[in-house]
Amino acid sequence: MKIFVCLKQVPDTETRIQIKSDRSGIEETGIKWVMNPYDEFAVEEALKLKEAKGAGTITVVSVGPKARVTEAIRTALAMGADDGLVIDTTEYLDTFQTAQALAGAIKKEGSFDYVFTGKLAIDDNAASVPQILAEFLNVPHVTVVSKFTPGSPTVVERETEGGTREVFTIEGPCVVACNKGLNTPRYASLPGIMKAKKKPIKEMTLADAGVAPSQIKVRLKDFQLPPEKPQVKMISGDAATQAKELVRLLMEEAKVL
Amino acid sequence: MSKVFVFIEGQNEIKKGGLELLTAGKNSGREVVAGAVGASAKALAAQAGKYGASSVFVCEAAGLADYNPAQYADVLTAMIKESGAEVVLASATALARDLFPRVAARLNSGLASDCTTLEMTASELKVRRPLYAGKCTAEVEFVDSPIKFVLMRANQLPVGTPDEAKSASVREFPAPAESAAIKTKEVVKGASSKADLTEANVIVSGGRGMQGPEHFKLLDDLASVIGATVGASRAVADAGWVPHSMQVGQTGKTVAPSLYIAVGISGAIQHLAGMSGSKVIVAINKDPDAPIFQKSTYGLVGDLFEIVPKLTEEFKKALHK
Ligand SMILES: Cc1cc2nc3c(=O)[nH]c(=O)nc-3n(C[C@H](O)[C@H](O)[C@H](O)COP(=O)(O)OP(=O)(O)OC[C@H]3O[C@@H](n4cnc5c(N)ncnc54)[C@H](O)[C@@H]3O)c2cc1C
Ligand SMILES: Nc1ncnc2c1ncn2[C@@H]1O[C@H](COP(=O)(O)O)[C@@H](O)[C@H]1O
């Protein structure tokens, strides 16, 4: 069984975001980088699958500057993945190009059974790379996955609106974009961390993966902080008074009901 | 005339997000081609015409009642190609968010997902989207993209008044072949008949201050009076008091209703990330220093168990229910 897990490194959720003076992006100094939280579910699902099969290789792939994304890869290796692959770049890529790089790298590695990703990266909030990757790999995708049962066919469940679940059967390889609730990611153990130091991490360039950074489809510009909210209006009094006043304000001042 | 393709969804009526985009299309001065897929796609055509579509592409088949990523991608690709549109708009529903990145890639184009502002004229398009969980926003510029795909969050744009005299021409598309690789086995409908959180116009959310799953009835009562959908914080979802599908925040749903009422929620940064785009925010919390108050429009310090029932009562009176 050959499994790939796509990992993105993102700013920690507590990070204060500051914008560059020319508004071309965010200030990266001082940011604490972590594994995208949804990608932890992807790593865990891959590990569970390998354990259930009793055999297989899990390769963790990440597109980004080697100097920092290696750390996220090491974390996945410490959880139990077998080896890593960095597509080393400091260029800003859009989701199309990121998926192109991942597809290029995965194709170069040979055949695969499953590719696990997160359902979305919490920095760009795109929820696009898995579907585009699947298109380039010419296999089906399922996103927002809350249940995964490998086999022939593989049965995958996804969550949509109002708690509705869609169940798909898949023949052959596919891309599975994992949601919270799919599993509980394990912590890296101390022996795991020691072992991870010796696990191999391969490198590739964007050119190796078949991507030209200049052929970007969408670019981000004019970064802005959200407008300041006006000062909160506190409503005092006993519960009955507060309730009455709030209803009045919502209907007469805010006019939202 | 430049064209815009608007993807519409709905059972018998077009969902609000779709109406917002038809209106934006009409107001831009572009020719609007609407596209609908499903078991009752044709039922949406007349309404689309009244909201500004000059033609509606439909693909109606019993086999398309449930979403299938491969088949839907095939039809949408065919429709968009045929339309000749250079802009494609869809409301960022669960279905559209799954589908459009793949369709855009197939058409060698880029996509701006989860946008919150859209300014469109006959010749220009300007969209912005939140990044880093709403801590900032940026404009998305299309560079080397033959078609510009935009997914818009619902509740961001006005809905125009329908012109009852207008109608659209209807063009039928054949149902795509079944995919050998992926089949839709079944769809298990969720219990909730209410609007989904991501589309809801009013949301009442409960946090750890609710003290237990049994007290969510208080919020259900309030919600049913004001037509709200009930949400929750992660603390509550993780405790198993409510399903994860109700969680609002960075690792839950991103919502932008007109009114968000946070009950017994402290206002952690990851919760704010999912709801700070709401127009009006009300916080009910016993701790006057709870961070949620800093992001709120109206704040009520007090015991939720006293305030919420009173609030339900007052709304009943005010709304004559
Ligand atoms: C990576 C990551 C992702 C996360 N994603 C999310 C997310 O998507 N969504 C999310 O919500 N959280 C998320 N969190 C968790 C977040 O940090 C908080 O722990 C969580 O939001 C707290 O939930 P809460 O406000 O319900 O609970 P608490 O912080 O415990 O707040 C309870 C509040 O209730 C008030 N209260 C208690 N009793 C009463 C009463 N009788 N009347 C009135 N008020 C009362 C208290 O004063 C308090 O302010 C995430 C955390 C991390 C690290
Ligand atoms: N630079 C990247 N390197 C590796 N995987 C990525 C990268 N960007 C996105 N992904 C994967 O795609 C998922 C969704 O990301 P996005 O489409 O950017 O929201 C993430 O959870 C990752 O699994």
C-alpha cells in the first residue's frame, strides 16, 4: 500500500497578523509555524490505514521553503510516517500551482493507493488544493471527509449542510480531504521523535515537479486589516429589563429582525 | 456583450446565495447565463429569469438528485464552455466548494474561494476575501486565467426585486455518463430542517456556559421564535453536547449572519475567526471581562439562565407570536 499525505505549514492560530507597509502580504517575522490542524487528521488516517493493513509506506509531501516546512514533515514522521518529500520553494504559489507541484511530485514517485489531505488550510481558507490535485492525478476526490473505510470499493462519507452526510463508493486510488471528527490525531512519542530524525526527506525543485511560478492564475494584493468594530453597547439592568432593551435595539436601531 | 455564468442551487426555489449572484450579474450589465443541475433543475429556470438571467442551462435527471463530484464536474464544464462566460459565480455552499475548484482546474483557470466582497461591472471584476481566519482580507487578482471563478459567501450582497414580466430561454443539457470510479451510494439527510449555519440569517450559539446538553433547549426555543439556526463553540462540540456540524469557528463553520447571538461563549480567537463577519453580534455572558464583548455590538452581562428565557418571551411579544 502506497499512501501520500499532503502537509501545509501555517501560522499558529494565536499568531497576530501584521501587514507589510506596501500591503503586498503579511509580515512573516515572528510567526510561529505549525502543521495545518486538518492535516493532522490526514496523517492520523494514513497511519490507521497502514496499521490495519500491516504493511505500506506513508510519504509526507509539502510544498514550501525547505528551511521551515521540514519541521512540519518531521512532526508527521515522528507520528509514524515513513519518509518525506519537500518541494522546496520560497515563491508564492496559488492553489492551482500548489496542486500542480503536488501532482507532479506524486506522479514522479510512481503509483499510489490513497492521497490524504486536510479539508482546508486555515491560512488561505481555500479548500481547493485537494480537488485540483485529484483533477491533475485523474482520480476521484471526496472533501470534508468524516468517515473512511478502505477496500474495493472504498467507502467515504462527507459532511455537508445541516448535518447531512453523502456516502460515496470509489474504485481505485483517490484523494481524501479530511475533516475534524474523522479520528483523533496521536501525539508523537519520544521514541517516535528520535526515529524521525533518521527518516529520509527527499527534495525536489518546482521545475522538477513541473511548475513555472510565473504562470500564476490568481494573486493576492492590497492586504488590509478588518475595519475596527464600533465600541460595544452594554445593556444593564435586571434580566427582564436587559431583554426588553435588547429586543428594542435589535428592531429599532440595528434593524436586523 | 460580456457574459457571466451563475450557478444556482435549490429544490423548488433558488437558494438566497444564488439570488444574490443573479442580482449582481444583472446589475453588472453583463448577460447572465444561469446553470442548474439536479432532479428538479428545470423548476428553477423561471425564477432565474425573473431575477435577471437571459438564459438558463439545465441538466435534469433522476440520477442527478444526489451530488456526484465526477458527474457534476462533467456537466458544469460543458455548460461553462458552452456559455462563453468569462466570469463564473457560485455561492460557497458545501456542494459548490467541493465542485468548482476541480471545474476551474479543468478549464485551466484560477478560482477565488470564499469571497466576501464582489464588485462587478460589464468589464471589471473586483473581489476580496478573508485570510488567516478573518484576521485580514486581500484582493484577489486574476492573472493568467481564461475564466475567472468566484465563490461568494452567502448574505454578503443584496437580492433585487424579481421582474415578473421577464423570462429566460431554457437550454437542456444531456445527463453525463455515470463515473466508474466514484458513485454516490446514499445521502443521509441531517435532522435539521433549519437553514444551514453557513446560510442562516440569524444564529444563536451556545458555549460552555450552557453547562450541559440538556440546556440547549433554551436556545432552541429562542431560535424557533426568531427563525434562527443554533450553533455552538468547540468546547461544547468536543464535549459531545452537540454534533461537530454545529461548531462555529476556525475549525468549524465560518458564518456571516445578520445577527449572531453568543450565549455563554468566552470569545476565544478561534471562535471569533468563524463569526466576526456577522453584521450584528450580541453577547450574553456573566463575566464582564469576557473577550467576546470586545467584538460585540450589544453586550449583556448576567446569567444566561435568567436572560435567555426573558429574551424569548420579549421576542414573542415583539414579533406577535
Ligand atoms: C487549533 C484550535 C482550533 C480551535 N477551533 C475552534 C473553533 O473552531 N471554534 C471554537 O469555538 N473554538 C475553537 N477552539 C477552542 C477555543 O480556543 C476555546 O477553547 C473555545 O472556543 C471555548 O469555548 P467556550 O467559549 O464555549 O468555553 P469557555 O471559554 O469555557 O467560555 C464559557 C463562557 O461562558 C460564560 N458563562 C458560564 N456560565 C454562564 C452563565 N450561567 N451565564 C452566562 N455566561 C456564563 C463564562 O463566563 C465564559 O466566558 C480552537 C482551539 C485551537 C487550539
Ligand atoms: N503547500 C502545500 N503543501 C502540501 N500540501 C498542501 C499545500 N497547500 C495545501 N495543501 C493540502 O491541501 C489541503 C487544503 O488546502 P487549501 O486548498 O489551501 O485550503 C491542506 O490541508 C493540505 O493537505
